[in-house]
Amino acid sequence: MAFSGKRILVTGSSRGIGYATAAHFLSTGARVAINGRTVASTAQGIKQLGGGDQLIAASGDVGTAAGCVSVVEAAAKGLGGLDILVTRPGLPTFYP
């Protein structure tokens, strides 16, 4: 499936399964918002993915309603909108 040019937020993507998911989307040409609970963990995930203009940071704790809002807003602003949202399995996700 082609994701070239798609704007994707992957929660929990600074490590583990979320990281692998973000790496896959990135390899297909997508622009990806990387999420970690902290600015430092998010920056580390972006660094490990090679940086560049295809990646943006969307730090925050998606275990809270306020965190979800903050992360989605940062991703949408940084990417110019969102086409796809991938939430890491096992994380509670709140929809205010």
C-alpha cells in the first residue's frame, strides 16, 4: 500500500512497536509525527529514524485527555493536517 505524501501520527512511536510502525510508514514516503511521553524520548526517536523534514515531534502523554488533545494538535500543526492516526495497542486513548 502506498502512503507517499500521507500525514500520519503514530502514538508511542519513540520506541518498540510504535517505532517500527513509524519507520515503516516513513520508508513508504509518508510524513510522520513521532510521539513519546517526553520531549527527550520523542527527540531520541526522531534521531534514530534519521531526522529530516519527513518527521515532526508530537510529545505528550496520550494516557490523559489533555495529553491526547495536545499530541493531536501538535501533529496536525506540524504536518499541516492528518490523514491517518495509529494508536499503539494497549494504550488507553481518550476522546474528549
